[in-house]
Amino acid sequence: MENESYRNEFINRNADHLNITFKPQRVTTLIEEMKAGIHSEMPRHIERWQYTFEGPWWLGKSIDSMDEWYNSIQVTLNYALSRGDSVRRHIMEEFGLIDGGMGTINLTVSPENSGSIKINSQIISDYPWNGKYFIQIPIQLIALPKTGFRFVRWEGDSIPDSQTITFNIVDNQTVTAIFEYDSAAAGKVVINEINYKSGAELDTEDWVELYNSGSTAVDISNWYFIDDNDSHSPFILPSNTILDGKDHLVICRDKVAFKQFFPTVDNCLGDFDFGLSSDGELIRLYDCDGILIDALTFDEQAPWPTEPNGNGPTLELKNPQSDNSLAQNWAASSVNGGTPGSENTVFTAIDKNLEYIPDVFSLEQNYPNPFNPATTITYQLPAKSKVELSIYNILGERLRILVHSKQPAGNYKVSWDGKDSLGRNVASGIYIYEMKTNDNIQSKKMILIR
């Protein structure tokens, strides 16, 4: 069985390579461009060399006229078009797959831009997509929701609904990954631990740790991490980077220095070419579409923990479900060097009865921003108050009331799905959300991109 598994993986990796990287149209376009570039010179070239011009070695004959040259070009085009099928036929003959043959699988996602599909070793980025695979060899599909969405089910003949499925395709089979917006999933990838100034005895250089607090894997390919200086080059996460549910990923300024002290931490990437300030600064995480996923401004002075400023400990988030922009939700690690790639030493469950009560009224910037299709607005109340939270367009027309009630002191989150009070989608543009309480009124702008 183990040998069969390796065999199947080898066959599918070759199929992936053919489907993803070999594009006959690209090859034929290149040939046609080369043909056009030298076409005007060919008659003189053939005449100059007195009809003894030797063609490429694979043609096996000389070219003594323009007709011969045109024919040779066509042979090259035919080779380019048949190359993929020739390789597939060779694989079928080598591994005894002739009887089963090939099948075409068509992949789509719904709604658009809600997620992606990983087929075997490749993540598909553009949809609809199709590829040819061997009917006798099982393939694997993994549904990867974008941040703010969750996987619901697969649509297709005899396809189970688990996020990861393995099955044998039939010819011309269509499979669709269905996702839906999930406000609880928005922002579930968070900055969970920060090492901004190492201790003298454990100089790993700067690093941050990401954590997926959700239960499903997230495709974080081409997401990027940056500090507060937009002139710095962001660190871009490589393609095919998947952060599994309840898993960690460390991003290092100097991976070699980091691995000297943490050689067993394999879930790490590097290097980013900017440092984290020991005086505190803003750090940000964006997805591949440039949408802000997480951001916070840490500090080395109280109320932030002061021990991580060169004394050995790191900054650890007490619970990844808490608001990581608030100093009281962070603590110094109980071990020098912190816990990169694993659960924080200071992890504590959120006790709703002991939830932090803010000192002042605050309306925070919505996230993500810009957004599509929904965004989250957070606010804090230091005392019980009547609350009215409304959405306005740029002309000052109220479109919807999100909150209109008396609320006790505490921290609150509310989502807006980009719809007005009648349930209609509003157009792309700038919108204003305004919050009124007994003693305060505050507003902020946000951008919706359809």
C-alpha cells in the first residue's frame, strides 16, 4: 500500500505539472511571434546560403524554399500541441493505465473570490479551471476559504462534503466548492506572538507568529506582512502556503539566526528585511488582495508588558479570540525566547464574567477596510448607555441602523453586510458609520469594493 501511495503521488504530481505549467497556447504563440520576427529575412537567408540552410536537428532535413520553411514551422506547432498528450500516453503505458484512460475535471468556486481549491499539490487561482487526470488514480481536493468565509459543501456527482476529499474522477466531471460569508471567521488569522527585541543570550532576531484560530485551513499564499513604514518592502508569503486550523506560523527577520535556537520549529518562513522597533510600532498583515487582516500597535511601556524589551521573554497574546490591539490582552512569556510555533505559555480561556471593562468610550476603525462583502465594527462602552449605530452614504442619507438599544458596559462587535434597510446591496463607494450614546457621538469612514 505504501508503494502504491508513492506511485499515485508521483503520477498525480506529473499530471499537476502538465495541467498547471504546460500551456500549448503559450508555446504556439511564442513560435508564431518568432516566425513573424524573421519572416521578412528568410528569402534572403535561403538565397544567400544557396539552398543548403540546415533546419533544426529535430526536423532532420534541409530547408531549400519558403514552402519548406512554412512546413517546418507547422511541424514545430504540431509538436507543441501534441506534447502534453504524448507525455500522458507515456505515463499510462509505463504504469499500466491504458484501460482506465484520462478524464477532465472542471473546478469552480461559488461565490466568486470566496476561496480556492487545492488539487493534489497545486492551488488553483483562476476559475473556472480544468485539467486532465488519470481515471484510475485517486485525486485529492481541499477547499480553502478566504478569510471571512467558511466552507459549506461540494457540488458534483457523488462528492462528499468534508473539506478534504479523495476520489477517482470520471470524464468531464464538474466539482464546485461552495463557501459562505461567516462573520465569526473574519480576522481569524491573528498576530499571536511578537519578538521585537531578543535577550542577549537568545538572539533570534525579530519574528512574529501568526495563528489560525478557526477550525478550517486558510490559504495565505501571497499575503504580506509589513511594519508602519510603507516604503519598506513587505514580506510576501510564498505560493501554496496553507495555515491549518488551530495552527501557527512564524515569520522571521533572519531564519538562520532563528533556527540556531529553535531547530525543531519547521513552521517558519523568512526573511523580512526590516526590523521591529524596540520603542513600539504598528505591524500589519494583509491578504493577497491588499485587504487588512490584522493590525496592532505594540509598545514597550506600560500598560504593555515591559519584560519583552530585551530581557528574554516575548509578547504573547493571552487568547487568540481576544482583541490583540488592547495591551491588557498581552503578557510576557513565562519562558525566555517565547513559544514560537506552538501554544503560548500565557494562554487563558476567555471568561465572559471577567471580561475587560473599558475606561472610555471608543469607536474603532472597521475591519477589513476596504471590504467585500462584509465588515466588522467594534466599539467600547465604559458604562451602560443607549446606543445607536447607523450607516450613511457620502450624501448623508441614512441607509441602515445596525444597533438601537440600551447596552451594558463592555466590548462589542457588529457586522455590516453591505446592504441597506430593505436588504438591497449598496454600490461600491465610501460610507460613514456613526455611533451615538448618552454622552458621545463619533463617526468614521469605510470603503466598500464590489
